[in-house]
Amino acid sequence: MGWEVPISKFEGNFRGGGGRFDRNKKDSKDSLRVNREIRAQQIRVIDDEGNMLGVMTVPEALRIAEDRGLDLLEIAPTASPPTCKIMDYGKWKYENKKKATAARKKQTVVTIKEIQMRPRTDQHDFETKMNHARRFLLDGDKVKVSLRFMGREMAHQELGMEVMQKCIAFVNDLAMVESQPKMEGKNMFLMLGPDPLKIKEYQKLHPNKSKQDTKELADLEEVEEEDED
């Protein structure tokens, strides 16, 4: 009868098993390996001051990093040998997160708001919807005007075209026509986009009204969100 040799709970360090420090395991949010996750036999090491320390094993580099109270990060895993840098990993992650957040804030997100019309939309309804369109444009959003023909209205597409031209005229001081009115099945579509130069001029001439329009738009969207809830 043979004897079974118990497997050490730390064997995962070398086999990629369930040990505490699994070299094959990466942080799910990071693509770079850090400290005992680094698997290469030899690595090229740069210290925290940017000095090249040369080629050494991971344990040797880890001892240097730990003596300085820092971490070892694999910054070039595909190099031969892989390049690692001694640094404060927590601080590095924090600064990268700050940079990513700042970059997202600089991005301009343009959404498309839709205004629905009918060939015989009455004047009051038309003005109410187009005032919404003006506020959307002032907020930097594009506006898609959609008009649906029902039954015999298909025989009078010129009425829909008249409505679309009225829409263009209503926001002419704020918008550019990105897509001229066109038919798709029983629907006619028009795409309007904010014209930066026109909007800048409008805000210059109507500073108080521009702020009021933006506030009314925010209030409108809050009401719509409450209705959805």
C-alpha cells in the first residue's frame, strides 16, 4: 500500500492552484501583473527613480521593492525579457483612475431627441413641440423630427413637407439641417443638429433666455423621469 503525500497549501504559488498568491491570477480590472502575479523567469527592472537595475529574477526584484516599501509592476509583458518597474501600485492605480475620469468629463456626449409630428398638427401643438426642440438644441443635442402619415394622408405628402419646412424655419437661428426631409415607408424624417456659431450668437444676444431655456429643459426631463418611475 502506497503512501499519499499531502500537497502543501502553498503549492498554488507554483502550480497556479488555489494558493494565496497565484501567479497566474490577475486583477480583473487590470491587464498588468503585479508582485507575485509576475510569471517570467527573468525580468528587466527599472526602479522608482527611473534607473535601470538590469536583468534579475522576480524574487530578487521583489526583495528590492519590498525593502523600499513599494510594489513590482510588469509594464511591458511582451518584451524580452519582460520589463517591470518598482513603484507605489496603489498610487499608480489612483492616478490612472483620476486621468480616466478627467478624460470622460472632457468627452462631449451627443444624444438624439425625437419630436413627433402629424401632417395636420395644429399650431399650438406644433409650437409646444418645437420649443422643446429649441431647448434640446441649446443643450447640445440633435433633434430628429418624425412625421407619420395615416391612411389617405399618404396622398398628400406635400403637407408633411410643409410641416418639415416650418420646423426648419422655427429653429433656423440655432440649428443646421443635417439630413433633409425624406420618406421611409409611411414616415418622413428630418435631422437637425446644433450649430455652434448660431448658438453662441443666440446666447450672446439672449443670455437670460438661454439660461431659462436650459433650466426649463432640465425641469422637463425630471418630470419625464418621474413619470417613467
